[in-house]
Amino acid sequence: MNKRGISPLIATVLLVGLVVILAAAFFIFFSGQVKLQAEKADVCSPTKAAGISFTTSCTKDGNVAKLTIKNTGKPSIPGVWVRCEGSSKSETILHDLNTLKEGKTKKSSIKCNELLEEPVTQVTIIPVLVNNEKACTVQEKSKTVLCN
């Protein structure tokens, strides 16, 4: 009975390779889930969203979108979803505005290169409100602007 198995070095390499493959699959699956969650968040009721109005502009510095957002409506806007779009990919990021009050302007820089891996060409801003301590989006008030 002279049976031989694989060497400990080859076994270690195989195990490390398996862990790397599982980690990559895990990352790919959950990065898609975050985007899906952003796009399927609870939608605010029409009465809650009625007064939402804002203006926005965008300039770019590579993968950084420099946004200027002005609240021209009645309710304060606590945050926004920012969908950064490149030539072939998009990435959605939740951005906290620290409650943008009526008539106020906020300038923010959004780093869009985590998944995008290319210069940002345009952004879509989707307002987020808080309804009974739960965030809700106002999809119908979203705005898309080109980044110069």
C-alpha cells in the first residue's frame, strides 16, 4: 500500500485559490444587490413628495463629480441617491446632504470610481426624504445632468 496524495504546498495553493474565487463571487453578487436596493427603495407618497424641487449642476474632475444642489422647494432634503454614469457603466451612491433646507445650496464632491472605473459623463440625482423614520425616494423628481 504505497498510496500518495497531493503535496501540502499544492493543497494550500488550491485552498487559497478557492477562497479568492468565493470572495470575488461574493463581491460581485453583493455589489449588484446594493445597486438594486438603491433603485428599488421605498417610494415616498405623492403628498410627501409634492413640494420637492431642486436645481443641480455638475462639473467633473476625472471620476469625481462636483455637484451643486439648490433646494428650491418647501421640504428640507436630507439626502440624495447619486447615479454616476460613464460611457458604459453606472454606479449608485447614497449621499448625505446634512438636511438641505429650503433655499439653501450645497456643493459636494462625489467619488464615482469604486465600480465605474471610467470618467463620469453624467449624474442622476434622486431626492431621499425621511418618512416615519424610514428613507423613501422621490423618483419622479429625479434630475439628470451632464458633467462638463
